[in-house]
Amino acid sequence: MALLWRWALNAVALWLTVELNVGASLAGDSLGTLLVTALVLGLVNAVLRPVLILVTLPLTFVTFGAFLLVVNALSLAVVAAITPLELAGVGGAILAALVLTIVASLLARVAGPTWRRL
């Protein structure tokens, strides 16, 4: 149940990021497209992102963690290659990844006690 709640939170965060028009857009306007994109984003974040963080650990350490924005943008670019998500270049990918991270963590903080009890 907690996994479904987390997926819903990520879908809402992705929807808000697309609605804010900060470098990411969805080609389809349907709820199904949004949910599939959020599912792929969750899978990429669970499988590929930890590997990227481990590989780029020295660079992340030297930049005091700022390189994690590039790792997040690269993860978002992988999602965009698989799904109808469209990114507006490298800058748009970095900005969209930053906004998506902030929105998702704010939503997780607001809903924190609720989904952790499930």
C-alpha cells in the first residue's frame, strides 16, 4: 500500500512540474500517460539512479553534492527517452529535475505520517 501511495505522490509531483512549465511537458494529456510516466520515473529512480550516484560519487563529493542535479536530470532524460515526457534541452532537464525533486519532497513531507503508516 505504501508503494501505491508513493507512486501517487510521484505522479502528482510530475503533474505539478509539467503544469509549472519549467522545461518538461507531456505529449499526452491523459491520466494514463501521467501514471505510466510516473511509474517509469519510479523504476529509473530505483534502479538506474543509485548506480549513477555510485559511479559519480567522486565528482559529487568534489562539487559538494551539486552534481546530483545532473544525475537527476540524466535520470529524467532516460525517462523522457522511454515515455512521452519531453524536455527542453539540458537546462530544461536540470530545471525540471530540480523542481520535481523539490515538489516531490514537499509532498512527501506533507503526506509523510500518512503513507508511512500504510
